[in-house]
Amino acid sequence: MIDPMADLAGGGPDMAMMGGPSNSEDNNKEVFDMDAFRYNFRKMDKIRSFMGIVAGCVAGVLGLTGLSGLVCFLILHISVNLSILAFKMNFNLKAYTQESMISFLLADFQKCAMSFMLFWTLFFGLVYLF
């Protein structure tokens, strides 16, 4: 997202007089609001963490074991990230972050996997062992 107040897109005649950059490479820089980025990142982190917990509960209650539980986690993790991308970002990833599509879909994968495994084993044990 280009900040209109920074005048990075225009580079008008005043920039040339003040000795500012005159080549087009410097004029195409993008400015991100880091406070908004951190806020959005925290919200997505909460959603993904909650998804890991819910997916673990679902897999445990359904009695999924082995690769079927892993596939359940992968499908739910990617579907939640696609939902964030579709409903909140309107598939315009570059307006909100500088990540690639693959890195966005697999973000927080390890942390969510740990939450998933914790609740998967807990609920599997509660439902099928007791």
C-alpha cells in the first residue's frame, strides 16, 4: 500500500529541485504502517491458534489417528488461512503484507501444529480411553 502523504508515487517537480531521487526505482518504494501490520498479525495469530485447538478437538473426538489426523490438520489450517485471505483481504495479499502466498498459507504452522497435537491427544484420550 503506497502512502499518499509520502509522495513516493508522484515524485513531482519539487523533488527534483530539492535534490531528491530522480530515478524511477526510488520512486516506487512502498510504505507500510507497522502498527497496523502488528495489529493484523496479532489478530491472525489468535485465529490460527484457535484453529489449531479446535482442529485438535475435532480430530480427537472423531478418533482420527496417524496420517488421517495430520491430513485433518492440514486441511483445516489451509482452509482457515484461505478464509482469512478471502473474507478479510479480498485475495489482495500484497496490500496487507509482503509475504508470498505460500508463506502466508503456511505461517504459524509449527505453533499451530503443537496446539493441535496437544488437544488431539487430550480429546482422543478423554473420549476413547476413559
